[in-house]
Amino acid sequence: MKITVIHDECEREVLVQQILDNEGHCPWDGLAFSRDYTAILAEALDQAEMAGGVLENALDKIIGMEPAFSIDRGGPDPTAERPEEAPTVSEQGGNRHTVRAVRGDGGWEVQILTPPGEVAWSRACVDETEARTFASTVQQHLYWLSEDKFREYYRLAPAERR
């Protein structure tokens, strides 16, 4: 799957491979696509394109098996209203851990805190940008993973041992 973007500045189409070849910059005008996250953006675009290819291949295999169902490639309508009683993912999972990016004597680090507020895990980061970006990723994991899966993923101590 090839992803094409339209650059806001020059309004020209750019392929992900062109962005990668130009280290996160537009091949037409040389401007960065992101002021602060050029390398991270390029990496994420590459991952999205690879994931899209994997998805396309899997769907082709499924369709090739001629199953007794059809696939709605459009997905759910993001503008549709949710019923008020529908719980959110975080309410369903009940993950009580928290994450923070902190600057200490040794530089920036991301910390995962247990429900009582103790540091259960930390990772040193090169600078504030890396710390905030990684903390954002951990925050997404907090939202989407159950507490047990989150502890397993980050190799945190089981709840009863904390």
C-alpha cells in the first residue's frame, strides 16, 4: 500500500518513500513536514505504509477464501453518536497506572507510576522531545490495554507484589 500526502505549503503530492529519502522533508521545496518531530513523523509514516500493506495482504487472503461474509472496508462511521451508556475503553479496562515525563539530574526520563504513585518503571531519554513522544506512546497503551496486559507488556510486578 502506498500512502500519498499533500504538502500544506507547496500543495504537491508526496509519497512516503520520498519523505524517507529526504529525511522528513518535502522533495519539492525542502521544508520539513513537522517542525519538531521530523524523524519521528517519517518513521511513523513508514510504519503506517508497511502496516497498510500487511492489512491489504491479509484482506486479500480472507477474500480469496470466499468466506460466508462480506467485509465493510469503510469501517464505522466516526461521526455517528455513541449511546450515552456506552463505556469508554479506559472505563472498561480500569487501568490505574499513570505515566509522566520528568527532567531529573541525569536528564529526561519517562516513568510509569503504580496506582499508589510509586515509580514502577523508567526509561532514560535523550531530550525533552523524545521523553514527551515516548510518554505519549505509553499513555496510549494505558488507554487501550487492561491493567494486567499493561503490566505484562512493560514487565511490571504483578499487582499483589507491589
